[in-house]
Amino acid sequence: MIDEALLREVRSRVGDDPGHDLGHLLRVARWTVRFGDGVDAREAAAAGLLHDIVNVPKDSPERSKASERCAAEARGILARNGFAPDAVERICEAIRDHSYSRGAAPTSPLSRALQDADRLEALGAIGVLRTISCGTRMGSSYFHPEDPFLEHREPDDRRWMIDHFFVKLLRLAETMTTEEGRKEARRRTEFLRAFLRQLAEELTPESP
């Protein structure tokens, strides 16, 4: 399923960002294969491995172009590793269109599988960890000290990590395009809601 030569090249290029490390790429690769009904497994795995091969920081003004840069970089890597020209085109299209920040709608089974697989990583326990690590890298704080759950203010998820749950994460399940992706995303979203309930309990202890 996972091309070993391609994996070696990807391993040599990944950085130290825990939200976009080799573990992230491998998980996305495996879920892309699982969601890609009728999709060539080698192509699905390659799309997952290369979808973040260029890591543009979340707070960069170039963030909306990240998937295009990844697709451009993937093209040469795939050719060097023996992928046929038509496979290269399918994989690069999926990489280009998968990004949340780009806002493109996936048009092929591979594109839909990759987009769902990548969005899963923003949910569940892994999603909590990635939100914290990304927020830390951007210099964000955990939550607004007086209004953590946006009762009387507008969200600002570059400043407060918990705001990101409301801006994006809790809405992701309904953007999934595969049946299995929606099912898994809804399950993980319930974990996020449980996490927020626990946080609320810890922030508002009952009087002794």
C-alpha cells in the first residue's frame, strides 16, 4: 500500500511540527486508503503522504496557497518515484483541492477521500493535541479568561485556542464527503463536545 521509496523521501523532508509530522502523514495516508472506495491504494497512500509536504504555518498570509505548493512539490517527487503521468495528475489534483483554507470542493473519489482523511486529524483526541500544538506555535493562549465559550464576544482563534473549536472544529463533520468519513467525524466530534463540557466543569467549580 505505502510505497517504501516514497516513504523514505518523505521521512527525510518532514520537519519538527508535531501537527504535520510523519505520524500525521501516515495516519492521513491510511485513512485516505480506507475512504477511497474504488481508488488505487498506492495512489491514495501517496496522496496522504504528500498532502503536507510543504508545511506553510497556519498564521502565514500564504496559507491559502499551501495545497497548491504541496501539489507542485509532489509532482516531481511522484515522477522520481515511478508514478505514471496519469497517476501523478490524479494525486496532485487531490492534494491541491483537499485544503480547508483553499475552500475548493473535491471532484474525484481520491480528492474526497483525502479531504475527509485530513479533516479527521482536526477532530477527536488528536484534534485536541493538534489545536494546542498549533496554537502554541502561534503564541495563542488556551482560552479567554472571562468568556471562554463565546457568550458575549466574537471568536478570535488566533488568540484563543478554544475559540477554534467553535470557528471550525465542531462544524467539520458536516463537511465530510464520504459516508464513512462522516460517521467517524461525528464520533470524534462527540469527544470534542465532551472535552468542552469537562473544561466548563473545571472552570466553574461548585462552592464548597
